[in-house]
Amino acid sequence: MTTTTAPPDGGITIHVKDPAHLIAAVPHLLGFRPANSVVLVGSGGAAGKSVGPVLRLDLPAAEREDEAAAALSALLTRHPIASATIVIVGRPPGHPPDRGDRPASRFVRALAAALRALGRPVEHAFWTPEIRAGAPWSCYDDPDCAGVLPDDAATPVAAALASRGFVTFDSREQMARLLDPDDPVAVARRERLLEHRLEALGDRAEQDSYAESFREVGQALARARTGPPELSDEQVVRLALALSDMRVRDACLAAALPAGSEQSMRAEALWLELVRKTPAPERAEAATLLGYSAYARGEGAFARIAFENALTAMPGHTLADLLARCLDVGLPPERVRNLAHVGDLVRLLASAIPGPRPAGPGEP
């Protein structure tokens, strides 16, 4: 599984004179605390210190190291960066805990060589067993380069991202639980209501007025701007039916812009609430909108979780699958903004992703 994250517009500057602070920044740049992972931190800008993107991959088994190094370096070079920093967290599968060398040493060499071949030199390569206050860290190329990590929550990067509304989760699993149903019994109740409503509509279910459905969603978005969305069962059912009209759902992509604005975050709160309250398969539409909003503002980790949620609710969901492909190939957030409808995305992908969706490193 690959996670691609881009910091907010304007970037964040990290001075790598203190490696401990760079390593401690990783959970906040990703949105969650990684474990047994390789993290690539790209840097660029006029001074070469602006961060972005940040890529994470589960540490590969020994037989897949070369493949993972090639795939990860290729993803990073889709972005205009000058160099990269490698951070290894934990140990790869099967690595003995008592070996003298640092875990994943061969993989780090292969990854650095792959990046160098693509014109992206590696500035630093670090290892730490975990990103926690007091955990040891060390360099791969200098035995005297070592220390302990500070409290990552107290770093300037954590403060800067928190001030912009970014949340750091303790693990990817904790982040995913944010999308869990609010109340399974209530979700089952809404599922029955949806079934009854669809039966009553019959053939008219696909003939409902676009204007009426769009008005339903527009009113919900307007209410969300005044505070946290509170949805009754009836409202959930009406919104689920409205978003099932692809014209309505695709028009709602515009609610993600300007990316990271208060307006877009209010809309994102509505999509999240719908994901938690709507049964499958209708939940897929809100999950896709949630993922698109997160993707547009650079939170690739959360976007991927939302797309996975959508594809679980409705396997083969076209828009969720296409947006997931964008993440797979490391398409920057600015490339998927301002998409008015699926057709735009299909044309974009046709030029960017020839052939079937590639399996990511570590995927079957």
C-alpha cells in the first residue's frame, strides 16, 4: 500500500540541520504515525527546503526490494523536487531483531541508486524503530550520526499543520476508523428505509429531477456551513438518493474548492457524516466525494482510505477507482482539482495512465 501526501499550498519549510526534527515531522506530514514503513520526503523550491510530496510504503520483503525501490522512485519523480530524504521506520518482514546492521540497509541502497539514476539525489537516509519521543534514530551512512527523537507533537511542523486544521492519527487504522458506521443498528434501519423508498419510486427512481436532487444536496451543504451536520434518517435517505444521480454527485466535486478552505471543509464534514450514516452501496458516493476533497487538499492517506471505503461499498465504482488510480501513479493534487465531472477525469487518466490499473508495491 502506497500513501502519497502533499503538504498544503505554500509548502512548509523544514531545516534538516536537525535530523531528529525532520523525522519527528513525518507523522504530521503523512497524517498518521507510520510503522514498518519507508517514507520518502521530497524537497524542492528556491532554497531546496520546501517539503512535498511525502510518500510512504510498507517495508517490502527482501525478494521485492528492487521492485519497490523502482516503483517508489518513479512515483516521486512525478513531482518537481530536487532531492529526497529516506526515513525507515521499524523493520521489514523477516528481519532478525539482533543483526548488527541497520534494518533495510540493502533496500535503502537500492532506493538511493534508483533515485540517483532518475536525477533525484538522496540527501539523508535515517532509521528509527518508531517515531515517538525518546526513540533512537541513526544515519545509514555515518555511524556517529545518531540521537533521540523529540516529542513530535511539540515540533514547529506539528504546530503549523494543526493550525491549518490537519489532524495526526496514531496509526492508519485509527484514521480508517473515522469512517466506521456511527451506529450499525441505525444504518440497518436506514437501509430498510432506502429499500422501501426505491420500491415506491420504481422506474421513477432514475427519472427524478436533477434540479430537485441538486436542491436537496445544496440545502444540506448550506446547513453544514452553519455548524456540524446533524442528519435525520429521512435526510440521510434523501441525500443518498440525490447523490445516486451521477450528475448531482459530479457537480458536488466543486464543493472541494478552494482546497482546504473553510467552505470545502464544511462540505467534507457533510460527506464524512454521510459515509458514517449511509448503508452500502449508496455510501460509495459520499465516500468518493470525501476522498476527492481530501485528495484536492493534499491528504493522500485519508483520500485513499475514503476511496477504499467507497470501493468496499460498491466494488468497481468508476469514479472512486479512477481517483485511486491517480493516487497510485502519484498524480499531484493540483492535477485533479477543478474536475467538473467524470468525463474530465477519464480524459485526464487516458493521457496519464495508459492500460489497466497497475498493482502498487505489496499489492497482489
